[in-house]
Amino acid sequence: MIPFFPKLTPPITHNIWFDVDVPRDEEAEISNLEEIQNEQNYLLTQAASDLPPLGKAPHDHAECPDSDDDANEDSEDEDSHDEEDEDDIDVIDSTQTTVEPDGAIEYPTNYPRGCTKQEY
């Protein structure tokens, strides 16, 4: 008798049944992937390690900071200069007008003592 339909299953000794699970060394593959990942992590950490963080100014570590005695002497001198500067600033702020870049004139808001906006 002649079959009407062909067999759809391959023979038992066909190569497709034996080539499905090829032996592999999974531990070697995993260790290789781990080495690649570790190398990439190291390169990322070393990429810009010489640059200072954003918002911080670079400074030389070779310079020694001033001693406390020198700092105290400097601060005393600076205080006397600051007082003189403050007096000058008060006079300048009350008499000088400033011109903005767009051409608008900004009038002082600090008027001399005893004067109002209308008198000034």
C-alpha cells in the first residue's frame, strides 16, 4: 500500500537530533565576560581622574598653607583697609548713577540724609 502522506518525523539517526546540545565551557565564557566588564569599569574610573570635580577650583598641593600667625597678622591689616573701603563705598553709592548695557539709567536709591526723592 502506498501512503497518502509522507512521514514528517526525521529518522532516529538523523544529525539534527545530536547537534542540538553542543558541549560548551560555560565557566570560561563567564570568566571572559567578567574580565571584559572589569576592564571597562577600570577604564571608566581612570578616564577623567586627573580632572577636578565640577564647581571646585584646582589648586596646587605643593604650596604650604600660611601659618596661623601670618593669617592673624594679615586679617588685622585687612580689617583696617576694609573700614576705609566701606566709607568710600557709601559716598560713591549715594552720588553716582549707573548706566545699564541696554541704555537705561538706574538712579541711586540711597539719597543723602535729609533728602527725599523729590528734593534730590
